[in-house]
Amino acid sequence: MPNLHNKILLTSIKLLLGNSLILKTYLSSKYNFYMKAIKDERNKIFARNLKAERYRSNLTQLELAEWVNVSESTISLLERGLQTPSVFLVFDIAKTLKIDINELLKNIN
């Protein structure tokens, strides 16, 4: 997430340059790129946590998928960090693995 200094700088630039469409487009694309990078990193951390906890529970991807009512492909995508789970799916996975939901979310800032 952008820190306070970056937010202040971004706001100052916007105020100084007013309605510059080119600048807004540029800043928007940079912000979107930055946010995608953060999301990708969070997905990777979640993926590692999920895979570790699934292994600890001695479940296959297929077994976990059946318990939480999703496809095996969905579990595979989650464990590779290629899909972002809903909060409800994270809850169901934690419940199925009999762990605190925070175990799946640890180290995600």
C-alpha cells in the first residue's frame, strides 16, 4: 500500500497540475501497476500458507476442493498464487483444515 509520503506527493502533484488528462492517465496506470504487484505478492504468500496447511492436514487438492465445494483446479490456482480467494472461501478452507483463519493469512501485510 502506498505510504503517507507517497499519498501526499501524489495529491500535491494532482493539485499543482489540475485537470491534466495525460498526467491523470499516467498516474493511474502507475498506481494500478503498483496495486497489482501488491495483490500478486499477497496471493503468493497466501498460496504458500495454503499449501503448507493442506500438507499438514494430509489432504490432496482434490479432497480439499470437495470439502469446500470448489473444483480441484481452483485449489491448484490458489496454491500457485494465480487466483484471489473470496473471504468466504478462505473461511471455509480454514474451517475444513481445522485451523485459525489467520494461519492462512500470516505474513500478509
